[in-house]
Amino acid sequence: MPRTGRPITATVLLAAISVLAAACTGQGSGTASDDPKAQVTLDFWHGWSAPGEVKAIEENIARFTKAHPNIKVEVTGNMTDDKINQALRAGGDKAPDVVSSFTTDSVGKFCNSRAFADLNPFLAKSGIDKAKVFPKTLLEYTQFNGNQCTLPLLNDAYGLVYNKTAFAAAGITEPPKTWSQFTEVAQKLTKPKGDSYEQVGLMPTFHGYETKPTRLAAQWGGTYFGSDGKSNLAKDPAFAKMLGAQKDLVDKLGGYERLERFRNTFGDEWSAEHPFHLGLVAMQIDGEWRAPMAKEAGVPFEIGTAPLPVPDELAADYGKGYLAGTVMGIASGSEKQNAAWELVKFMTTDTEAVVAFANAIHNVPSTLAALESPDLQVTPEFKTFIDIARHPKSSTTPARADGGTYQLTFEDFAYGVEKGDVADIPAGLAKTDRQIDTDIAKAE
């Protein structure tokens, strides 16, 4: 997804959401009494800001209002979660009725704080079986403890985007499928230049855009929490193995300090100056939006896409990946929840609307029917991400009451590992588990 203006710091986001825990009041979920057939105006806030994205939203809203002429929708774009949460906390006429958020990590807090209404009663009232409409993984990241306070609105799948021209020049005939192959290919594509690089096969450090611990942990199949609800990082060997493999790759590509100096010369992730576009990196861990963005930037090389490699011992799982996406919900304080549900239902479950939106902004559709739609525009590069989204072992990070704080804690530990500051990874993971459990207990 081209996310111009989209990124915000997770720390700021989580701090903003946390103030909602004791501040949200309003109608209980499913108890709205407004008439959805009455003349009404809804305030819909979303985070998209690029012209093409804004146009796509407007076109979908136009489809909705044509089908529901009694409902007018006032649309406000480029809204961060920080602004959204401030408005929800304040309430009143200036608060939105319907919200779309980029941050699936915040769903646990949205649900736990009751900032958004539980959509289960609305789904039931409309006769919608959500398990038959949405892929299982997407339902996992849009609810918390049985509270379906958001629904998926398009899907992000993460895989490997690579420079096929650079591959051919290096005599590489196909993308790597296992981690050992990945390491070998990354080394072969790396071209040192003095104490820097002309090109790296991959920027492997965890500050490198979408190269996050959560993306890699999905390939190792890590389970973040045990059946007792406690953090499971130390008990599941997948996390230590992933961290060790990533640290080994960092070392083999020149070491943390050298790589970070090179990374600090990179341009913005969402601009034409992205290092992949410029040929500074030959492989990029990224989403379905990267290939079309690179083409729009006019890159002089051929682009390929593939699933992210898996550990050698999990070679049979090749094809899976990490999934996330945009979510949509109804403000608990809205007095127009039945009308708001009509908009949410249309944008998240109407196949034509979902496909049109996916086509417009190069995202993976979020419903099972849309994934199979003949109207979905599927290029060879895009098909890779459709297949990742369909893979039965693709996974996401679970929602928790502290939102994405547990992920930040894990990420902070991973930064220390790749720098070489952690001598005992299992002991460090155990300490991280304790911190995560403490933070979640405070949030509940």
C-alpha cells in the first residue's frame, strides 16, 4: 500500500491510545436505536493522504451513497491514530462515527478500552457469518477476547521483492526459498565499496523499513503467548533461532556498524528515493505495494517477487508470510451506529467495493470472495502476495490489552541482539517475557 504520510511512531501511538481506557463512554454494542433509513450524516475518518488513495476512498464512498441515498458521508483523510484517539476521548459533535486505522497493533486497546463498538451484534443482525467472509488470520488481528471491535479493510502481506536484473548478473536463477539460500544469495549480491557499499544484497538490520522481528518470526512460526496467556518468547525456540539467524546474516554482510552507516544514507521509505528503487539494495522485505511503487518510480531493472524464505528445517512451509492490514470500526460514542454499520458493512464485506479499492491502491483484498473475484487485477508480482495471504500457515501478531507494546519490547531486545550487546539470548528472552507480562497486567 502506498502509505504517504502514514508512518507514525509506535510509542506515540500507544501512548495516545492508552488514555482511552477510562475515557470511553457511549452506547453499548448492538444497542443503537437510530434508524439507518433516516436522513443522516456520518463523519468518517481515515489515514490515507496520497492523491490516488484519497480518490479511491471517494470513489468507494460514492458507490455507498448511491446505494444509500439517505446517508451522507463527510470524509476526513490524513488522520493519524493520535488525532483519532484525541477526538474519541473528547467525544461530542466533532468526534468521528466511523474510523479506519492502519495500525492493527492497536486493536487490543481499541477493544479493551471500548473505544470502538463490538461489531458481533451488527454482524449477527445482518446475517453475516464472519468466518465465511474473512480469512481466519484477518479475524485474529481485528478482535480481542471475543470483541470484534474492528473488521478488516484490505490486507497487507509481506514477502520478498527483488531485482531480477541483479540476480541474473550474479548468475542467480531463482529467488531463495530457505534461510541458508537467502544468506548465500544476499552475500553474492553484496558489493562492498571502501568501508561502505555500492550495493547490499539485503539491508538485514531491524531499523531497515519493513525488516522487523515480527516479519521474520512469522517464518519461524513463533508463538508469542502460551495457553496460560503468558509471554512465550523464551519457551518457544523459534524466537532464539530467528534472532540468531538474523545476527549471523548481519555479520556476514559486513557487520552492524557498517550496515547501519550505509542504511543512514537511505531515502524515505515512501518516496521515489527508496534504496531498492535506486539499486542500493537488491532484495527488500516488503509488502505488495513495493513492486508497483518501484515501477511508478521508473526503475531501470526487472522486478521479481517471492515469499520470504523459511528456516531450512521448515522448507515444506515455504510460501507463508506475515499478514497485517487496515481495520475499520464504529466509535462507541456515536449516536448513529446503525447507519455507521451500513457504511462499515459495505466497505468491508461488499465484494465489488473491496475489489475496486484493492485495485485502486494495490492492496491484497480482505474477503475470501474478493480474493477469488475475476475483477481483481492480478499482475505476476501481485499474485505472490495473494498466494501468501491464502497460505494456511501465514500468520499475524496476536492482539493484546496493551496494544503493540509487547512487540516494541521484543523489538528493543532484538536491536540489542543484532548489535552484539546480548551475550545470552535465552536469558534475555526470559527477561523480556517478564516485562511483557508486567505491561499486559497493567493494561488489563
